[in-house]
Amino acid sequence: MEELRLPWSNKEGLLYGGIIALITGTIMCEFNIFKSAGEVTMELFLNGLVCIPFVWIAVMLLMSLVVGRIADKFVQRYTLPTDSFYPKIVFNIIACVLMMSATMTIIGPEIGHLFSGGLSMDPVLEWPANWPVNFCVAFWIEMLVAQPFARYVMKRKHIKMLKGGIGEAAGGEA
């Protein structure tokens, strides 16, 4: 029996990753806008909402093409096949958040700069100060909100599939 809390197919992997990217990307986007401005206002919040689809696309591409593959190798290297679900998921979160926060600390602000007139070197110059904060915030978002919610969705989906019949559980999408 496959793990109920994780995707069973590429299509489910897209859903799983999309949920995590939406939750983490939205919170981190708004967090960084507020942090940069030094205040929390409705205008800043609404400006952040405009950037979120672009942040989501950047996160999904980066995760699918680069980070996810490296994180899988990291998990395989530092865990044993006999290790339980929890060490594997924690190692995956650590690897993903390290790489995503490191890259998105530059890419995220550049997406925002595109809406205000062009690219800037500021994200690169401010990276040493911003990345540790982004890593810490993103790590706890992943551990406490995004990953648990995505795993909940997968588990509910798989339970529903299993109750619906063996054919659906074997790979067909309901």
C-alpha cells in the first residue's frame, strides 16, 4: 500500500506541489512586502496579491525542474529505506526550503520590481541579510501549515479513491 499522505501520480504531484507553492508563496510574498515597507496596509496587501500568480509560477517551475529533483537525491542520501515517513518528510522540507528560500529571496523581489519599472540589483545586494529570515519563516510555514495541509488533501483524496474502487486507486483519477 502506498503512503496515503503523498502523491501517487504526476497529476497528484502537481496538485500537492501547487497547494504547497500557493500557501508558502502567498505568505512569503506578503511577508516580504510588509517587511520591506516596514508596515502592514491594505494597499500593500492588495499589491502583493497581484504578484502572487507570478510567484506561484516561478515556485512551481523551480520546484519541478530543479529543487524537487535535488531534494529527492538529498533525502535518498541521508535517510534509509527503512526510515519512517517523518524523517523523510523533514529532510525533504529542509532541502526544499533551503534551496527555495535561497533562490526566491532574489527571484521574488525581482518579480515585484517588474511591476514597478524593471529589475534591480537590490535583491542580490540584500540577500545576505534577507535570506536567513526568509529561510526561518518559510521553514515554519512549510512544517506547520503548507505541508500538513497538502498531506491532508492527499490523504482525503486517496481515502475517497479507495472507497470508490480498486480501479481508481490503481492510477485512474476520480
